[in-house]
Amino acid sequence: MAGHSQFKNIMHRKGKQDGIRSKMFSKLAREITVAAKTGLPDPAMNAALRLAVQNAKAQSMPKDNIERAIKKASGADAESYDAIRYEGYGPGGVAIIVETLTDNRNRTASTVRSTFSKAGGALGETGSVSFSFDHVGEITYKGSVGDADKVMEAAIEAGAEDVVSDEDGHTIYCAFEDMNEVSKSLEAVLGAAESVKAIWKPQNTIEVDEEKAQSLMKLIDTLEDDDDVQNVYSNFEISDEVMAKLSA
């Protein structure tokens, strides 16, 4: 399993739920507002907005929050966000991609650069690490929708490229440009997905020791704690032995 999902599991076990939930809602709201500005403010007529709303509902975001985020996209005082991707290297030469939605490019660039630097990493040019990742669609389902065979069959029928089923549920990967069609096809068989989003999937992973894993987790935690940062992807991997120590 790639380092980031392992890291998420550790963070959830260690708590901080209320703070994480509040920050997650504000990031989801920002995604909804941006999606609503790309087309009509109606999820039925706007594919990007439909996905953003679906993901927000999957995280139990209140209906009022969702509607407020959609309304924010219209009007003269509508907030304007730029989607900017940063790429760099963390401790141990691990590749990191940071996706942001910001209303102040200078502030975000300065914060991201400073966070990398403090962790012993370095920010690179756009494209400096993304060549070692694949930009794909990721569709997740809870394990309760069915066993691995049922999900695999549905995924093949829908035109997906890969499925990973484990104790946490099912993760289905497809080509980025096929994400909407594959998710619609899966929904007809398995119901609404837990999440549907574009991600950066590492082509290869780098195993890190306990010391570097701790530094990387701190770096990613600091990045994700920033209001402007939407997603962080990395190619590090942690052994079960190190995971056990970090989870203790």
C-alpha cells in the first residue's frame, strides 16, 4: 500500500477527529464552489459539481453546507480560486505532489516552499516529479457493497483498469478521462461510491525507514493542515514493522 493511505490510517487512529472533520468540510466546500463556477450550479447538469457534491455527501457533510458552497459560486462577490500544483522532494528523495486551491498565489507558494524546506525537502519545477506518477480516476466503495469478485466483475464491465480489495473496502482505478462514465456504470450496479476523484498514483514506491517515515508524515500533516492545500500525494512506502511502531 502506498505511504499516504497508510499515513491516513495512522492519523485516524490517533484521533484529532473534530479538527480533521471541520477542515475536511471547508476543503470540500471549496471544491464544490470551484466546480459550481465551471458550469451550471446544478449537479444534474454539471458533472464536476455532481462529483464534488457526491464526495461531500459521502463524508456526511450537512446539506446546508453543500448548498451554501454552491451559492458562493454566484454573485459579484463570488470567491475566486486558482488550482495550482506544486511538486518536490521530501526526506529520502521521496516524490511529493501538492494540489491547492488558492485565492492568493503568493501566500500559498511561500507556505508550501517553507514547509518543504523546514522538513529537509525541496520544491521543484512543475513536472519535476509528476512524470513518475499516473493521473488516474479513483473510485472507492465500502466492503459492504459486495465481495472482491462482485466488485471486480462490475469494474471490468464498467471499463476500469484495476481493482484493489482489502479490509478497508474496494478501490477501483480507471483512466482519468473515463472517470465519469466508469463511475456512472458502477453506480448502476454497486450504488453510489464513497468517493470519486482524480488522483496521482505513483508508478513505483520507495520504502523508507522509521526516521524518514516520521519526517515525511510530519511534512504531509503540515501541508494538509493548510487551508489552501486540497490533496497531497507521495510515493513512499512503510514496512509493516515500521507501521506497527508508528501506530503504537
